[in-house]
Amino acid sequence: MTIAPTKPGASELRRAYYQQETNMNRRTLTATQAEQHALTMALVLAITAKTEANSQRAVLAAGFFAGRMQPLQVAQCQTEAKRILKSAYN
């Protein structure tokens, strides 16, 4: 028994369009932006981790990313991490 292919419905088309847009947005990040995002998330995770071990892993990751950046970039990431934490806990 074979099943005939059907035309995609509106929800499938929306999902495919969203996935395509998401993939395009991911590709437009520069390497610097990606590293800044990674540092920001590592800083947030270092504060919010549920265990001390996970917090220490995040601190190590943050140190790795920060070591590859200019001081101004690190400061921008710290500011963004503080903004994220403030919005999450206020």
C-alpha cells in the first residue's frame, strides 16, 4: 500500500518558512558576534547554574571566550549579562 503525497498545509508551510528564516539568521552572525553571545550566555550560566560544578564549567568557558576578545567587547558582554539577569530576577 502506498500513500500518495499530499500538498503541505498552511501550518507546514509556516513552519518551513520559520525554519528557513531561523537558519538564515544564524548564518548572518559574524564570528565575533557568535563569541560575544557565547560569552554572555556563559556569564549568565555561571550565575544561574544549579550546581557548583556547572557554575565552574561556565566560568571556565567564559574565561576561554573572554581571553580571545578585546576588553571593550568583554565589558559589553558583562553589561548584557547583567541586563539579562536583572530582567529575569526583577
